[in-house]
Amino acid sequence: MNAKRVRAQVRYALGVLGLLLGAAAAQASTVTDDRGVQLALAQPPQRIVSLLPSLTETVCALGQCQRLVGVDRYSNYPDAVRNLPQVGGGLDPNIEAIAALKPDLVLMATSTPVADRLQSLGIKVLALEPKSHADVQRALQIVGRVLEVPDADRVWREIDAAVSAAAQAVPLKARAMRIYFEVNSAPYAAGEVSFIGQTLTRLGVRNMVPASLGVFPKLNPEYVVRENPDLIMVGDRNFAGLQGRPGWQRIRAIREGRVCVFTAEQTDVLVRAGPRMAEGARLMLKCLQDKAA
């Protein structure tokens, strides 16, 4: 074999190797999660465990429900996830149950305390905890990139457009209302800077709880009495004892019957920072339309 032919074969082999390496690089995905930790995946994950309902819904909104092999006990939407193995809650996940499912990725909140233990078992972890509209958009983009779903931005545009459409339908009379949105009976409220508060702002109404108090602040019940909201939004699980709280009968919203009580299913929609945010906006819109009449 002459030297010229050898050189040609070497060049060909190097070219093939370059193509293979380029293809591998194209398949690899590197993202940074909400812990500031970089996650590198050689290929899109096919076996996913989700420990946060909003991330479960995000995977499904991207059309990838079939990749889920396990979820936390609170993930209940869409129906396709109800029969999946449950591996505990976000704060008390079952490590053994997760490992037994052999996931190539676990989605969780930053507040879930088992990331290090899972990673020590060789399990990839992506921690995202959306708390604002921008966070919901970013979570869709990151999960879409990891799953190699090309139209994640389209999903967000549809959500954003639906929230805007709801805002256009808010009665003018409702725009003068000051709203108290209770997320838990402690009471914890949705602050102005939370995704719920941002939805209220986009609907053109005023949140009684200012940004200075935080995202979901725990309030002194007397504070709510003093602020005297025009309308209260609350889940039926918290409504039972609400009217019996000291002084709350004096609140304008209760006195005049402007309290919207949401079912458990509706509350799930409203309090999850995920792709059903537009549905949450429509629930708020119906409340505003009913109580502004």
C-alpha cells in the first residue's frame, strides 16, 4: 500500500470520527438548574420520575407523559399519571422506591432534600422550583431542551395568550377591587410577587398583599381584618373555618358575600406554578365576573 493511499484512508477515518463526535455532541444536553448546578445528559431521558406536580404537568404539556415512570403522591394531572407508581412526597420521597424504577432523570423542587443521595446512586437530578410567570416559562424551556422537544416556546406562547385573553374579559367594576388570595389556612397568602399575584396583576385587579411581604407570606389574621379586602379567593379546604375567625365577619368581602370558594381540583390548578396557569386565570376571571355583577 503506497503512502498516498494510506494518507487518504487516514483522512477518511478522521472525517468519519469527526462526524461521529459531532453527532454525539449534538445529542448531549447541558442545562443549569435552580440550584445553580449544571446537568449534562448524553441523550434525552426516557425514564423520568417527577417529585413536583407542576413539573409532572410540564412534562405532559410538552407531549412527553409516556416518559414518566413514577411521580410524587400529589401529582394527579393529567389522568395518564394517576396510575403511575407513587414514590412519596416532595419533602419525604422514598429513595428506594425511586431507585427501583431505574430513572435516568429525577425532576424535583430545590426544597426536596434528597438530591445528593440520589446523585450518590448515580441518578441524574434536575431541580426546578417555579414561583413566577418567568419561572414557568423558563421551566418549560429547560425541560423542553432536556427532552429535546422543539416547540416548548409554542406551549408558553399559548399559555401567555390565554392569560391575556382572560384579562381582556375582566369587568371594569372588578378592576377597583382589592383581592385577598389565601393559599393555606395558617393563613398564608399569595403575595404580589408570586405567580398567583402576577396573574391577578395581569387581570387588572389589586392584590391586597404587597410585594414587600414576600412570595407566600404567613399573615397575622388581624392584618387581613385591617386591610379589609373587597373579595376573597380561597379553597374549600380552608373556607370552613374562615368566617369564624375573630373579627373576620367585619371584613367587607365576607359581609357582602364576595368570597369565591374553589374546589380541591380547582385549587390544584390555581396553586401550581405550571402549564395550567391559563386555566387558573380563567377561574379567577369567572370569580371576578360573578362577584362584580
